Amino acid sequence: MQSNILTLSEVSFSYNGVKAVSNLSMNVKKDRITSLIGPNGAGKTTAFKLICGEIHPQEGNIFYKEEKINKFSPHRIAAMGIAWTFQNIRLFPSLTVREHVNLSQYTRYNSSLLDSIIGTTLFKQERMISARRTEEIMKRVKLEEYADEPAVNLPYGLQRRVEFARALGVGATLILLDEPTAGMNIQESNDIMELITSLTNIDITIFLVEHDMRVVMNISSEVWVMNEGTIISSGTPEEIRRDPLVIKAYLGE
């Protein structure tokens, strides 16, 4: 039986008295691709913010690898292995692809600022390890030929790959993807689908919010459907496609 890497149990959160999520319960299975879908305003982004520690549940609990993370900071949650790539790409304008991937690994460092100034053995060892991991990650996401290019100068589809590379650099075992194929043409979308699928082969779990049903139905093992802050259905893509509640609330009759 597939174990759960992430569980939300009766989670609620309100903005100024208006409930964005209400008694939200769901789980994400390890090493699988799970999608969260629903109409605009359903609460999907709020759910991601709760998981990543940007906001904290007012009720209920969130467990990552069976550890309760309700009140953890975003930095601590990232260090535990959860990464979030945003719908709007957020790259540093002055950094190359290689520098982006190098920088993303800072949560894994044990050396201090003083170690870097003095040039201690620990700092040198970690710098070597980071450089090697950076090359491996760029190769995995097929960015090695763009390593020394400013990331913001790359085409949109490749910029999205830089965000994937940064998530891998953090050492994530669970990656939350917010509309990863938004704004892409069919070929770019297909390439990203292939990349997402390949990550599950290296013990990475994907939790995906996506409006493109072609993407959701082609790569997901399980789909959860939100409406008005709560889950109304879950199942395989085929089950979701046939669910009358989902058809009415989201897919369209």
C-alpha cells in the first residue's frame, strides 16, 4: 500500500472572517503525481500556502512524513524537503542558471558566514559538493548547455525548468507545482509533463495545481477536487472525469 507523504486533516483558514478553506482533509501519496483542481477561488492557493508555512491553520493539522508542521516557518519546511514553484516565475535578474541552482542549496549548508570568510575545510567541502550537485541537477532538467546564461534571458519554457532545478537544489522530496504549464504552447507543455513524470523515478513526490485538464488527466495518479474551500471528490483521472459533482462544479456540463 502506498504511504502518504503529506496529510491535511480538517484544516480551516479564514481571511478577515471569510473561510478560504474549511475542514479540508486530503493526502498525497509518496512518489506519485497528485493533482488538486477546482474553479478559481476554490482555495487551492491557500492550501499551498498552508502547506509551505506562509500562513498557518486556524483549525486542523498538517503532517509531512507523519510530523506535524502546522506552525513551522517556510524556511524550516523548505529545509525538511518541501519546495513550491510559483505560477509567476521568480528569477534573480543578475544570476546565471548555475548560480540559481547553487544558491538554492543554502538550506543544506552547515558552514557559517565565518567559515566562508576564513575558508575552512567544511566550507570548501560543501562548496565542492554543491558544485557537483549543481551539475547533476542541470543535466537532469536538461539545462546544462545554458549553465552560464542569465536565467531571465532564457525562453519561458526553460525558465520554468530553472524553477524545477531550484526545487531539486533545495533537496525537496515533495514539490508543489502551481500551474507549471501556464502560458506554454503544446510542445513546451509536453516537455514539462515529461520532466514532471521523470522526477517520480528519483523518489520525488509531485503535488500539482493545474487548470489544463489535458495535463492533469495525462500525468496524475490521483486527483482531488476543491470547491468553496473543501474537497468534493477524489479518485483516479478516469473516476474524476465521470463524477457528476465534478462535472457540475468544474468540468462543465
